[in-house]
Amino acid sequence: MEGVPSDITVTSAKRKCSAVTGCGRKIRDNAADWHNLMLRWGKLNEDGFVVATNIVNVRRSQSNQRPQDKSESASSSTPPSSLTADAELQETCCKLQEIVDKMVAVVTKMKRLKTSQQGIQNLEEFQFGPEGRKLPLFHTWNTKQFELTSGFLLDTFSQELKLKQTILQELAHAATSDLCMVYLSCWLHQPFISTQTRLTLEALLLETGHRPL
């Protein structure tokens, strides 16, 4: 995803973080997983934009090949070029469906991170009471802040996924070229993933030690 740096090594296993254990280790692992999932989403978004653009180009090609005279259209059989374009459009739509399916899988994993963070929050409330632990696990955040951050990120990508699914359903049937351009612009620029989303990830990585202060 544009704006999400990839200059750190963050994987969910074998980290050199022996000083952090228990809930802190799990929170740190979750932060790394958020980073990796957002990078994965960004790559899928780029791939999807290429495929979506191809769908629009095929639609334009079909429009250019249609007979202008209706009587001519009624008296002639479907030209082979039109059949080829239809097959190409179907294939390209299937490729975009595959990408959206992978995006669904990413958001499903994000939901698991949110559930994991909620579980940590519940555990700490059980251990320390409603106010949680007195001292932060890392720098300044309490456990509730990690849970709220996960909720914010999940909501952001859930909304963006709904938009992607709508574009998938509508792009090949858009009535006008201008509407196609609107869909492409929405796919590329991801209106639900704002600068605040990227800043929230950076704050999470800073708090958990994946970024130097």
C-alpha cells in the first residue's frame, strides 16, 4: 500500500525480542502482522488496478466494434472479434474476482487480529481490573489503546473491501466511459484508507518497538 514503508523485517515468528513476553509479545506480533497484511493489501490493490484497467479497455474495444446501424446489426451474425472480446472480458473479470477474494482473505486475517487484541484486553481486565495494568507494556499506550487501534484499522479495510466488491460487480456493466473512470479512480485512490490509517500503523509500530523512536 502506498505510504506504508517496507524497510523493516516484521514476521509473526522468530523475532529477536527476548525482553518482551506474554501479552506484550503477542501485541508486538500483532503489530507486525498488521504491517504485513497492509503491505499485502497494497500489492493486491496495485494488481487489481491493472486488471480493472484492462476490463475498461476491453469494454472500449467492444464499443468500437459494435455496428452503428441497427438494421445491419439485426441482419448480421455476431462477428468473431466480438466473441473474442466477450471471452477476454469474462477472463479479465475472473482475474479481478480472484484479487478481491484475496482481499477478503486479508480482511479475515485482520478480523482475527482484532479478536486477538480484544482477548488480550479482556485478560488484562480480568487480571488487573477495569482500569488495566498500571504500567504500559511498551512506551505510553495502555492495552485498550491497542484494541482501539485494531478496531480502527479493521473498520477502515472492511469499508474499503465493500467498495472493491461493488466495483467488481459494476465495472464491466458501467453505462458510460466516465463512470468507468470513476470506478478506476476509486479503486486506485482507496477513499476509505486515509492518511490517518497510515499514521495509525506507524504509531503502532513505534509504540511496539518495530520503529525506532
